[in-house]
Amino acid sequence: MKILVPVKRVVDYNVKVRVKADGSDVDIANVKMSMNPFDEIAVEEATRLKEAGMATEIVAVSCGVAQCQDVIRTAMAIGADRGIHVLCDQPLEPLAVAKMLKALAEKESAQLVILGKQAIDDDANQTGQMLAALWGVPQATFASKVEISGEQMTVTREIDGGLEKLSMQLPAVVTTDLRLNEPRYVTLPNIMKAKKKTIDQLSPADLGVDVTPRLKQLKVQDPPSRKAGIKVSDVATLVDKLRNEAKVI
């Protein structure tokens, strides 16, 4: 079984994101970038499936600027066998990425695509669902456990009321949640080995995909600052403030 794992390069989750002075976008100049945390979980799960003998090859894919090769190398240091970089200098929307992943899944004859449930930059939570619809295969989102037996896959997913278990035939698309696993620490020897692995470079045109944006970003702004909370002496004062000041009751 071949597993395709899309990985996205985003601002590191430890960095405080700042908006540009003109409000046109987020400022990423001289900011630490890293792999989207949910995608890191996806790479770890694919690696565990291969170690358990369920998969024969893991292909890491990233779409975007030249620096995206960094996250592909990280994925290969975790366990991916090779990488594919779809080079594109313009912003990519979820639908365009889903179309490119569909083309790659068909080109690579992948039986499973595992990706993060969302990226921490746009929080769209769309790419996996769009890919499954375009590819015409089953999907399981917010996965907290994945089990494979032959051509059958069982996925436990988190829902508001608890847990839901789904059974489906491969090929399929799975999006990962935080509780699926804990990614391993990437060791220096594996980082050095990853430098020797192959990364194929393609363009959206090679995949027959038009990535022209359908949306125009008008403005980016910081959320309004919150006022400091106050303490009240009794319940009557609390109710009075909620009714007359906050006007929520």
C-alpha cells in the first residue's frame, strides 16, 4: 500500500503572529516556519502503519514556494521515503490544493491519503474533504485511531457526543486529530539521511490544475483587545452587571 501525506509550511505554532502595518496580510518576514502540527501527526501515523507492515511506501507532498522543501525533508526525517514538491509562488486556496492532490494520488496510485484536519494558518478544514469528493473515495475526518486490515480500514473519530467508528474500503482519505498519536522526536542521523532522499519537483501545469485564486483578500486585522475582568462582591451585583452593562441577559 502506498500512502500519500500532504504537508504544509506554516508559521511555527510558538510564534506570535503579527499583521503587516498596511493590513494586507500576516507578516512572515524573518519568522520561524515549520510543518503544520496536524500534518506532522499524519506523517507519524503513516510511518507507524509502514512499521507495522501495512504500507510499502510513504510519499510526502507539499505545494507552495521553494522553501516548502524544508517541511518535505522533515517528513522524510520522520519516515517518508520520498517527496514531491509542487512549486507555486502564489497563494493557494484549499480547492486548488485538493485538485493537485487528486492528480498526484491518481498519478502515484495511492491507496491512502493522510493529512492534517486543518492548517493552523488559515484554519480552513477543507482540503481533505474536497480531495475525497474530487477523488470519489470515502473519507474519515478528525481521526483519533486508524486500523487497517487488507483493503478494509476502520477509523475512530471524535464527535461532539463522544466517539464514532467508521468502516470503509481503500482507497480513502483520512484527516488527523490531535489525539491520534504523538509525533516522534526527529534525530540528527535521520535528518542527515533525509538529505539523501529524492524530492521530485512539479508545477501545477504539469498536473493540469489552474491555481488562479477565486477569492480576494481585502484586509487582515488583529482581533479586538479584551478588557480586563473584574471581581464582584455578590450574585446580585453580578446579575446587575450582566443585565445592564454587558446586556447579555
